[in-house]
Amino acid sequence: MPAHELFRQEDLRFEVDIDPLIEALGDVLPPDGLIVHEAGRRAYECDGLAAYKQLPRLVAIPETIEQVQTILRLCRDNGVPVVSRGAGTSLSGGSLPHPQGLLLAMGKFNRIREIDRGRRLARVEPGVRNLAITEAAAPYGLYYAPDPSSQIACSIGGNVGENAGGVHCLKYGLTVHNVLAITVVTIDGELTTIGAEAPDSPGLDLLALMHGSEGMLGVVVEVTVKLLPEPLTKQVLMASFADVESGGHAVAGLIARGIIPGGLEMMDGAAIQAAEDFVHAGYDTAAAAILICELDGSEAEVADQMAAVDECLREHGATRIQVAADAAERARFWAGRKAAFPAVGRISPDYYCMDGTIPRRQLAYVLRRISEISQAEALETVNVFHAGDGNLHPLILFDGNQPGQLAAAERVGSEILQLCVEVGGTVTGEHGVGLEKINEMCVQFSNPEIEQFHRIKAAFDPDGLLNPGKAIPTLNRCAEFGRLHVHNGELPHPELERL
């Protein structure tokens, strides 16, 4: 069964009379805070994975933490599933509504509550845009490091839910490495703070557990992030290669030398041309691949690393190396990379964006196999990726108006993800699992591991009301996908299959 058809088997489990909930919420929310009519609900039918669409039964738009608490209690009491949503930029179907559920839209939680220059932190609501944090911190010489390509639009609450990364995550880490504390509302309406403003807090590390949990354990209502001082010096260079494999080997060579750039990104020929046509970044359109490398630190440190990077790139066959002449050219180099997804959207009616991670040493081999897998389905794949940490973003081009092409794109995506696992990688890097990769989770994890995931979910949400059907497959689904792992000759416990 394709991943997007999952809710067909979920529907029966949540068939409840939703009218009492609508009546109760009318006393909690202002008139414009509850959307019941179809036209209004239609605006929330999908996230950034637009190939999958589903109308929620109703949409709630709270403005206060107390309203969120009451909404969750009422949903628990009425047995109604809840899917929380930030900016809706998720690319894995993570905020796709449930057909029998309530969509909790957190867009009005968009205030920056505090910028503390001395302690280098910011307290923000979950609907604050990623880029808005850096914009608010900039007057103090500070910035927020994780920078997804969608940072102009994506929300910090969604970044926590998916553990988002960005072009600078190689050196500065993912969202989990840059968040100090979060305040969460449980399905029971309880308010709790996880983590602390100190470097560490006592007890189990539930803060890391919440990152990447995709709204399945609680609803985030506040996030405290750490801020970093702007580097003294930055320099960006761009290397061209005659083939993608040479670029892949150059990435492995840089890391092997102990050089950890602030950013290390790669694009293949098709992505280069699309981005250049869209942004006019000054890319070498004759290259089969380009590598964008940013170095930051003190002037002496950057100068030494620039010489070492130049030598390494030439050793691995770089045909051309461009060094940004000034801040404006640095910005153009990065603008092309960050606009790669919309740029590809201009050359194809649709595309299906994957997100797998592999060991860097496997980069050249995996890129070659991606091309072969795509050609077998008569589709083209454009590659854009965080080369330094092996996080791939193949964009599978298709036309959804042509019968069978979406299914073909899904097959290509599934094979790519399984390939990532086969070479020692993982099915996701920063986009989450959502619905998109739920089948491939059966490839990545054994039955006992999946059972343990369900136990953790049940500890926070015993009735399975928070974002049901996402991220963690049932073992029945794994059997349907043909990847059920029988453990010691026994099938899983039947109680776990209920979750």
C-alpha cells in the first residue's frame, strides 16, 4: 500500500461524533479561531509534500497556551486525533491532517519573547520563523545557526518536530544541538518544560527525545534556543567538477584532512542549471557538479584552511575554483543553493523530494545508483545535498497529471531510501519520516526496535491521539510492505499492534 493511503485503515479506529467537540470548542475559541466549513479547511489539506492531500474534520487556531491545553483535553475526552501544524513547510507529510481529526494550527504563536545578549539565548513561540530569530539577534552580533533552505518561512516549532538542519549543520549541528529548552503541552493538557537554560539539566534527556518526534509526544508552545556570535571572518569558494563522482571523492577528502567547513554543499548539473536560470548566482553551468564550501573563524584560521581546501579540491580533479570576492558574492553563491528546490519547480510540473543520509565514503557510489534507479522508471532525478554530512536530497521529477508517474516517483524514492540503509545510512536526515518514509522504516528497524518506539509513544500518549499513523509503522504495516522481521520465531505482542 502506498504511504499516502495509510489513513484508509486508520479511519475506522477514530470514527467518533465530532459535534460535541465543535460545540465545546466554540466556548473556548473566538469565532475566527475554529474553522468548520470546507473552504476554510481546504487551506490546510497538505504540507510541503503537496502530492498527498487530506481534509481535516476541523481546524483550531489557538492564541494562548491555556487554549491549547483546553483543546487537547477536549480532544482526549472525545477520542479525536490531533495533528499540530506550524508553517506547513514539512516535506514528508508530517503535518498532513487526519481525516477524522482536528488540525491544531499554531501560526498565531509568533512572538519573540526575549533576546538575552549576555546569556546568548532567545525565548520564542513555536510559530516564529527560523530566519526571524537571526534577524532579531543580528543587532547584538548574534545569530541562530540551523538554517534550512525554507528558513524564510519555516517555523521553529516545526524545526523541533522534524529536527531540521540546514546548510551549516555540518559544523554547528541540527536543531537538537541548538535548543536549550522547550515548553510542551501533553495530550492531557499538562504544561511542562523540558531542558533548561543551563548547559545541562538533571534527569533523563527528554529534550533530545522530543526533537524529531513529529508532534507525536506533545505540542510545543515555547522554545529556548542558543545564539552564536557572528564569526570574525567568512570566506566562500565554489569548485567545479567534470563528473559527480569526483565531487563526492573531494568531499570525503576534505573531511579526511580534518577540515570542518561551516557549510559544504553539492549540486549536480541539472540543479546547477535550474538554480542559475532562477537566481543568476554566477554558477558554472558547464560543470557536472559544483561544491560550495564556506569557511569561518579568525582571519589566520580561514586563510590556512582556504589553502588546504584549494589543494585538496585540485587533487580530486576540480576544473575551476571561484572564491567569492565580497559579501555580496558570498550571498549569491548561497542564494542559488537555497533556492534550488523552487528553481527545480520551474522545470518540472512536480517533484518528489527525498531525504536520506549515507556515509560520506559511499557518496560517489550512491549518486551513480540513484541515476540508474531513476532511469529504470524513465524519470529524471536532480541532486542537491548537504555533502559534508552525507544528507542527500534527490528531487525526483514527474508529472502528476500523467497516469502512473506519481507511483513511479514513489517507487524511485523508496528504492533510494532502501539504498541508503544498505550502504550503512538512514532513511532520513532532517525532513522527518511523516507518511513519506513510513514503509522504509520497516527496512531500517527490526521488530523489537519498532515495538520499543510504540512503547515510548504510549508513555506520552496512551490513546495514540497525537499525529496518529505517522513516523512509526505498525508491524502489520511492515508485514504488508514485506519487511516483517520475525523475532525468535515469534510475532509481535498483539497489544502493540493496537497502537
